[in-house]
Amino acid sequence: MIPLTLIFVSFAAAKATGFSRTVSPSSLGLRKEKLSHLHFYFHDIVSGRNPTAVRVAEAAMTNTSATGFGAVSMMDDPLTEGPDAGSKIVGRAQGIYGSADQEEVALLMVLNFAFFEGKYKGSNLSLLGRNSGYNKIREMPIVGGSGLFRFARGYAKANTHTFDLVTGDAVVEYNVYVFHY
């Protein structure tokens, strides 16, 4: 007969060598959680010789849909300190957005805010959410991040600063509130 203590030690060792384990946040260099506010402008340029967003797919019905349903675009949009195109670039919004509603203009947005300047240089925030074009202020979740934004969570508030009805180009003000370590 095997002693009960030997069975317990063997079971505990098996759990510790499995595919997962509990880790102390400090072992990853994580300190106290902070709440940061980032403010920048997103320049989505779909016209001209050097667009920052291009349509990469569409459905058979996209061009007859009142909402552009089914259109998918890839973006690499500059993020600037101010609303003017000549403002200092602090990063880029890189990802995909698609028209995801047949009844109103609303986009599914999947993107990373990649920062190139200041304290957050080399860090990224990931956004995934619905951007309803008819709302003055749109709120979308921040679902993660990297670099100084590891374990990030929060939300982004988008407000259209300018939209050109002829070209489709837009400048959108973002206020991002994010918890991170």
C-alpha cells in the first residue's frame, strides 16, 4: 500500500509540471496598476495618390447597399498630436475595419495603436469594437496591449473632427482611457 503523503506529493508535482501554473505579477516586473489618458487624432485618408486606408474586399451587394455593407479596408493611419495633417506624428493606427451593419453606417474595427513617440514609444494598444458612424461620440473597448501597455484594458472615445463628403477622408479625435501596469 502506498502512503497517503506520497500520493499527495506525486499529485502536487504533476500539477506543477503541467501546461499552466500560477505566476506572481512581480515575477514579470509588473508594479502597481495605473490609469492613463491618451489624446490624439487619427487621419483616415482614402483618397489621392497616397491613401492610408484602402479597400481590400467587398461583397457582391456592397455597392448597392446604403451602408456599404461588406466593404473591408486595411489601414495604416497616422496618429497626430493635433488635428492638422502637419501635426507631430505620435504613432499609427494599423488594422482592419469593415462595414458590418445593413441598417446603419457602423464599422467593426480591429486595430492596434502603435506609438512611436514619448513615454509609450514601442508600445501598442489593441482596439476591437463597433464604431457607429451616426453617433457623435463612439465608444470602443481596448482589449489589450504590449510594451508599457501589457495587460491593458479600457476604452476609446472617438469623435469625428472633420469628414469630407466628397473624398471620404476623415480626421477623428480619440480620447483613450486605459488601465495598465
